[in-house]
Amino acid sequence: MNNPYLNQTAPGTTADVAIDSGLRAHMLRIYNYMASAVLLSGIVSYLIVSSPALTNLLIKSPLRWAFVLAPLAFVLVMSWRFERMSKTALQGLYWAYAVCIGVSFATILYVYTGTSVARAFFMAAGLFAGLSLYGYTTKADLSKIGTLLMVGMVVVFIASIVNIFLGSSALQFAVSVIGLIVFLGLTAWDTQRIKETYLEFRGTEIEGKIAVMDALGLYMNFVAIFQFLVSLIGQRDE
């Protein structure tokens, strides 16, 4: 991978320091977006499971499928209309995505014990932080595994759809293990990609919108890691 930092300035120059400072601010903005989305999703899920009326409406009724499918629609719209949408509109869809994920989290809280969900959440947070830090600091070229990870993500998605109809516990276990590995890899890869492409949008009008989209990508990775961990170590609430 071509390192933009080596191409643009010599280490230690004023411009180099400015780039490093800008990159740190950019990454902090992205992580703040993501942390805020996690918090919003958590609040939504807590409110739902704490209210029998909301539980019946959003978890036990067919309406829940609207919230299951809506995140995909939000991602597609944000991806396809990114250049034409304003930063405010992107942010609005981003927060709407987080709300819908909160409904999915509520379903998990309803099915699994709170202790096992909390364990999976903190494990997911630790793994995500570790892999993201690795992606940010490593000198290895992770772009070489990007295509393989994307293929793995498609395979996991297709297998998950197939297993909805098969209901195979063995296939579900395999999907969860492979999916966990794939999205951990994507976390590192995405972080390095964000770092390496920062200069392309630095100081432009589009930089703010890129931060929202990159936060969305990282948040999707975190959600997948969490859900696969719940599938692997979660204990159902009898």
C-alpha cells in the first residue's frame, strides 16, 4: 500500500505535524460518532425491554421486521446518495440506523440473560478496540486481505439467510465463528483504510461526510462482532 504520509512530507516538518494532528482529530471524530451510536442504541434497547407495551409492539409483533430491514435500507441510501446528500441528512440517517439497531439489541436482551449479553458486549468492545488499534498502528499492508474479507462477509451473509430456513445449529455455530473472524479482520482493515485515505479528503467540504460514513462502517463491524459473540456465548433466558 502506498503510504501517503511518506509521499507528502518529511517526518518532523511542520506540515507533517499538522497532518498527524488532523488525522488524530479526524479519527477522534469518527470514534465519537460511533460511541454515541452505541450509547443511543443501548438507550433505545433499554427503554424497549423496560416497557411491556414497547416490547409487545416492537419485539413480539410483525412490526419488528421493519426495524430489522430498515438498517440495510439506511446503509444503501447513505452509500448511493452520499455525494448528493448534505452532512446533516447523512447524520440523520446515521442516528436512525442506530435507533433501529437498538431495537435489534432489545430483541437480544429479551432472548438472552442480561449477564451473558453484558459479557458479550464487553468482549466485543475489547476485541474491537484491540483490532482497531492494530489497524491504526501496524506497518503491515492490510489491503492485501481486504478482498478476502469482503468475500467472507458475503459468504457469511448468504449462509445466515440460508440457515433461517434450515435452522441448523451446526451451521449457525460455523457462521458465528467465521463471521466473528471476518468482522474482526474488517475492523483492522477499515481502520487502516480510514487512516490511509485521510489525505484525500483532508480540508475539503466532504471531510465531514466521510467521517459519518467511516463511523457507520466501524459501527457495523462492532454490531456484527457483538451479535456473533452473543450467538456463541449467550445464555438464553428460560
